[in-house]
Amino acid sequence: MDPADLPSLEIERKYLLDGLPSMPAGAQAHRMEQGYFDPVRLRRAAGPDGAVTCTHTVKTGAGLVRSETEREISHEEFDTLWPRTAGRRLTKTRYRINDADLVWEIDTYDRIDLVLAEVELPTPETKVTIPPWLAPHIVREVTDEPDYQNYELALRLSKKKKY
């Protein structure tokens, strides 16, 4: 088995924001479309340079620590699998900001009035210091709230429920 196919741990805290903060210098915007067929996430992402990558990800677990196996796939494989995600899709803009030793990701969603911040951590015990540009916008931590997982957001969009 290829070591890249072995699951790794994703340790991530997620925060609900009251709006999009002013981004510090160096923030990079990525456009993403994601679709789900449990437990698989397909993502097509265009980076700031316009390069498009496609990934196939399997995540298991909930909350702060989850298992994740991710691999890049071809555009053809993405197009073949994409129809399986019908009714479970979302699009968003993700801003990536380097701050000290961590990378913050701020997501704004199309068709949902919602802004979330995420930060991946090296260990569950890592103390999170909220950067000054972000702190005034945090409403609360939502790491353990399933309603704020992208899969759940995609389901709500397909049912046209208000958020």
C-alpha cells in the first residue's frame, strides 16, 4: 500500500464569524466546489494562480480530531465521480492566511450567509492564539457542532433550507 493512502489525523478548530474580516497582506483566495457521497468528498479548487486541482478525500470521525485520507485525482476522474454528489454540493471562496506557525482558512459560501474560520493544529493540545485581525469577528467556536461541517451545509443547500 502506498503510504499516501494511509489515513492521517486532521486536528482542526472551527469558528463562526460575524462577517468577513479585512484580510492581512499575503492572504490567498481559492475558489472551491465540493460534493459529497458519504464518506467521500470531491473538491475542485482553483488557486490564486488559476491552477485547478481535484482531490478525493475520505474523512471519518467528528469534532477536533478526525481521520483523513486525501489524494489528488485527474480532472477526468473528478468528472466521472461528480454526478454521484448530486444534491450534496457547495461552492465557496477560501482565504488562506499564514500566521506565526499556523495557517488560518476563512471560508465564505455561495448561497449561504455564513463565514467560518478554521485552523489546523499539530496536536490536540496546541493552544490557539487568535490573531488580532480575526479576534473581533469571532462569534464562538463551532468545532463540535455538526451543523457547521461542510457536508451538512451541502445537504442544507440541496434542501434549500435557510441557514
